[in-house]
Amino acid sequence: MKTKLFLSIALAAISLTAFAQQALFDKNEIVSPQINADNTVTFRLKAPKAVQVKITGDFLPTVKQQTNFGLIDAPGAADLKEVDGVWTWTSDKLSPELYSYKFIVDGMDMLDPSNIYRNRDIASFTNIFIIKGNGDDKGTYYSVNDVPHGTLAKVWYNSPTLKITRRMTVYTPAGYDNGKGKYPVLYLLHGAGGDENAWSELGRQTQILDNLIAEGKAKPMIVVMTNGNVTQKSAPGESDQGMYKPGFRGDGAEKAAASMDESFKDVVNYIDGHYRTLANKPNRAICGLSMGGGHSFAISKRYPDMFDYVGLFSAAIFMGGNQNGQQQTLEQQMKSSGADKQLATLFSKKPKLYWIGIGNSDFLYQTNADYRKYLDSKGYKYEYMETDGGHIWRNWRIYLTTFSQKLFK
Amino acid sequence: MKTKLFLSIALAAISLTAFAQQALFDKNEIVSPQINADNTVTFRLKAPKAVQVKITGDFLPTVKQQTNFGLIDAPGAADLKEVDGVWTWTSDKLSPELYSYKFIVDGMDMLDPSNIYRNRDIASFTNIFIIKGNGDDKGTYYSVNDVPHGTLAKVWYNSPTLKITRRMTVYTPAGYDNGKGKYPVLYLLHGAGGDENAWSELGRQTQILDNLIAEGKAKPMIVVMTNGNVTQKSAPGESDQGMYKPGFRGDGAEKAAASMDESFKDVVNYIDGHYRTLANKPNRAICGLSMGGGHSFAISKRYPDMFDYVGLFSAAIFMGGNQNGQQQTLEQQMKSSGADKQLATLFSKKPKLYWIGIGNSDFLYQTNADYRKYLDSKGYKYEYMETDGGHIWRNWRIYLTTFSQKLFK
């Protein structure tokens, strides 16, 4: 009966063409991307009237591009070939990883209409796909596997310091909803242009933690993903600030009631007040990427008794600051800002882990090298990871996978 | 210091062109859609090489289109005009509503790259925007306003009946996280091709309930949005069933361990076991659209002591069924399936509300008219709402807004 019922709906709807009713039927029968048995990937686009179709993606050989910062790696492009109006291109064999791409049709960026998986990074979208390996690889860790899953919630909390009610994303691990135990907490911060959705969407936080916890490689933990723009209530479109077009922005501290580090106590108070947390230093970690690395740097030194684990991913700390028109060295800035003394206090309390990760072609590489030199000069202990590539999510997913396995042990 | 810090990042990144770093800067300075003061809307697309650019959307005058089911309303299209490579078109004044649209560039569907707000319906995307009115209007109810917000969570639960662990979306109203009170529950079901994300994304469930509850027009309630495809663990890409391309599908009952109605007790048990619910008939409601209307029909009659409120939105119930090759009337099907007796039991227990809503050009209109005739013939009481238009989300948002205000009072 059921079968007949829905077959009837299908047959009824197939001849309808109204806008919404149309969604019941997919007129686009192209398969793209098609992951082949040998891990090459075939891309297809139906575009009978196009003159030129290219693909650009992070699986293509990079090209060196001259910038103010010297040569950097930019993603290459490849030409699709057309037969009967369908343009096709097949990649080399790809290693396990999450990849991003888009088409360029007669000079205009266009997503792959056959691929519903898309990530937004500020105001740009790219399609994504994942190549999985045989288990212990990035593709597998970034995929949803047949393991117990945590709960991901969009939660509103009041920030008395910022004087606004704000949104954050809270991951509670598998078992939390069915138990009574208390859990450690990782605070995971995004970069400039991002929001409280960035880590769970672009960063695959939920998949990475579900998988690592299931394998016993990471401790079950709560993960709190805040919005690091202190004038912003939520991701674009999710608050009464409206459906505006996001752009690059810093945290907005200059216009806000307080800075991210000053207001961060509100977040920790809310989480400790509403979740079953182990509410002490050995059971709290903080890390973030880029601006969020800068925030993690600032928050950890502001509250030296709060976190035993600190992670700076491609962190934006003290870049090109100047005083009275004079360019300052990082060491000068550490002193003039008071960070010098705060870090002395932080490290005197012996955090269990101070961790730094950066890509070897990141535009913040030199700043981070200067900061490591400073830490070395003071004898402050830290762990360091250097990866290939620049200021990109591919690296930040690696850093989360690595850092989260070191926590609360 | 903060300002300088992030300005520096901005200046540093502006000259970089690597794929991900590039997302920091939006090269596309076009504003689209631009909602003008008089509620006309201007759309723009930069496409210097395009020969023809059209827009299609549900704000355009519909055109009559001949189908097997007679004339139906299909969305019209309008031509954009090009100046210096930028194509432009301005709509008439629009009344408060959530609107959908896309461009057609040289015959190929394309989203508006300047508008990050997009809804997926099965495998198709459209851009969306909202025209707000002065308060008591659809545009306002579908917007995020400055009111207390509920929490939206993606939750995994075990279904012993279906023998799989599955994902659902659970809305807990503002105040739930800070209180100890118990709440009534609305179970809100999607249609064929949809999943547990459909109502919160396409249906604006979170905004509608936040707003109605804030105004005291709806009671604070938990809203549970299940996945109605009984072979599916979750929305596409969110389970180990992989990142496949979704298509039209029914609930898959013919291949599953059990039907949606048989397995629905697992959902109710989980919710009553994990949330502070008022776990009785006067405090439970169920409604759904299309296939989910069929499910609401089936579940409510299967468990006549479970729900005091039932809503059928453009419901797919008993369409064109046949036995031994003979087309059956709805009344014949009611008898041969046993629904006749189940409904007699259901209505003997006097549900507080049995509610039916449908559009006057819905392809399921006649089936629903037959069903109402059947209910009338039995003297079963129901409320009925008829709206303009077809089998579309615009109607389902109206029905949720209307139905949810009638519950638990």
C-alpha cells in the first residue's frame, strides 16, 4: 500500500512544473563529482551554450603567484572538454582528504549543480567532496562513520559583558544525553569573517570528534563554538541583525561594549551553569584559528587559572603593530601591551599544553616564528606543528584532529 | 590595538590570492537582492560574457501551464537588462513574504552569487529573501526578530523498531534551558524528498515558533522534526549512508524493518525519556506536509490515545490506490485498509482538533476534497483552511503558523 501510495505521488508530480513542485524531480541527471574506484574523480557539467568551462580546486597542482608577500601557492585550474553539451574532466588519483572546488563558466564562478554539498566561507561558496581511505586517515576522520554521534545544538546565551544575547554552537558527545557524568570542555574559536557555524561546517568538528572519541583517541568532551565577533549576535541571517551579506571583519571590539577576551567569562559561566562540566582548569581547553588564535592567546593569558590547554592555529597575534608611527618588533609589542607580564603569570602556572600549529606558506608564518622565538627566549614550553600550505581550512582540520587528541589525559 | 591588529590582517590578506585565503575578501561587490524602500526589489548579476540572463521566482506573475492534471500555475520569468556587464531587473512592489528565485544564464540555472541565503529542496537550490511588514505579517513571522530564541539541536536516537540509530531536529523553546517546567510537544513531519532539516530550513519553524511564543500567540512547546524516510538515518551527508545526491523518494517502508507509523512510538518514547515533556494526549500534537501529512494521518489513527491535535497539510492520503487492477474510491480504500475502523476509534476519543489545510491548485486537492467528504459523511469534526497556490512551502509555512496557534489551549 505504502509503495503504491508514494509511487502515485511520484507519477502525479512528474508532470507538474510549478516552481516548488518541480523540486520533487531532478531534471539534472548528470553525476558529478564521481569518485572512481582508483580515487580519480570525474567532474561533469551540462552547459551546451558555454564556450569555455574550467574547474579550480585544491586538488589541482598549485601555481606560484607573485604577491606583496612574495611567491605564494594559488590553486590551479584545468579545462573541461565538451561532448554533446556535457563538459568533463577527470583528476589524478587523490589521497584521502576533504577537497573543495568550483567551476568557471565563461569566466564566471559557478557551483556544481549536481553536488548538493557546499561550504560557505564568508560570502563565497565552494563544493566539497571527501576521499576516504582505509581508516586512519583524514578522509575517514572527516566523514560521518557508523559510530555513536554527539548532539549539535544552536544555543542562545546572555552576555552581560557585551550586553547582548548571542548564539553559539555546542557539541555534547555521544552518551551525554543518556548519562549523568561530567565532561571536560574544549572552547573552539573561528577566524575573521567566520561565525559560530564555521567549525562545525567548514571545520568538520562534529565528525572529527565523533570519530576520535569512538576510537578512544580523544576523551569524550563538550565542544563550545562561540561567535568571536563581539558586535555580532549570531551568524549572518540568524539574528535580528538581518540577512545581510557577510564580509571580512575583525571581532568589532572597537565598537563593542567589551573585547572578546573580557567577555569570554560570560561564555564559560553559561556553559558551567547549563551543562554537566568538570569546571576546573585541568578540564578546560581553548584553541582557535587565525583571529580565533589571537583570541585564544588573549583569553588564556587574561584568565591564567582557566585553561590547562591552549592551542594557537595559524594565530593572528601582534602583527605589524606600531606606536607613534614606529614599527615595533614583536618583543616590543609584548612589553608595551602588558602581554609580557600576563604570559609570565600564565606560564608560571604551568599549563599542561601550549600548542602552536601553522602552515609553512601561511602569511602569518613569520609572526608565529617571532612569537616562538620569544617563547624560547623566556624558556616557556610549547609544542609545535608545521604543515604544508597556507592559511587554509585544510590545515585547521589537521590541527583540531591533532590537538584534540592531546587533551584531558 | 585590536583595531590595528585586524586591520593589519586585512591589509596583509588583501594581496593574497590562494583559494582559501581569498575568501577573506569578497571580489564581488554587486548588491543583490536590494530591497528598496518601496518594497520593490532589484536583482543584479555581473556576467559580461552572457548573451541572455533571466530571473525566475515566486514573486513573478504565474503563467498557466498545461499538464496531465490540467492547467496549473507555474512561476514566470523576466529578462534582465545589461549595462557594462551587469545585468539588472527590478520587481514590482512585493507584499510581506519569504520569496525564492534563481537566475537563468544562457539557459543554465544559476544562483545569485551575491546572496548567501539559499535553501535546498531535495537536490535543487534557490536563493531566498524576506520582505518584512510592520509586525503581524508573514515576513515578520519568518524573520529572526529581537525576541527570546529557542534552542535547535540535531539529536541521534535509537529506533529499536527500525533497528537503526537516527537523527532528528529538536526545538526547545526559549526558557527551557533555564527552567524546570514541563512542556507540550508538537511532532512536525516533512514531505517526500525531505528530511529532518526541512522544516527548520525551508519551513522557518524556528522563526515562526520563536515569534508566536514571544507574542503569546502560541504556547511554549517542544517541536520534534523527525526523518520520515524509514530507511534513512539522517539528512543526506549527515550519516554513514554517505554524501549521495538526494532524489525524490517515499518513506522507503517497503525496504525497512517497519513503517513510519509503526516506528513512531520510538520517537515519542525517546522524547518523553529525554526531555521535560507533558507526556499525555492533551499535550501532544502531530502534523506534517504531503507525505508527512500521510504519516500524520496514519500515526494518529494507529495511536488514538497519543495526540489530541492532528494537522494534515496538503496531505498525501490514499491517492489512486487500486486492488486487483481496479481503481478504488477513497471510501473503498478506507474500508479495505482498515482505516475506516481506526478513524472511528480515533474520533470516538474526541481529539481536540483535526485540522486540514490545502492550496486550491494543489495536485492533491481532489484527494483531500474526497477525504473531507468522507469525514463529513461520518460526522467527524475537523477544521479546514484553503489557500491560494499549489503544493509549495509558502503554503506549509502558513499552515504551521496557523495550526501552532491552536495547540494546547
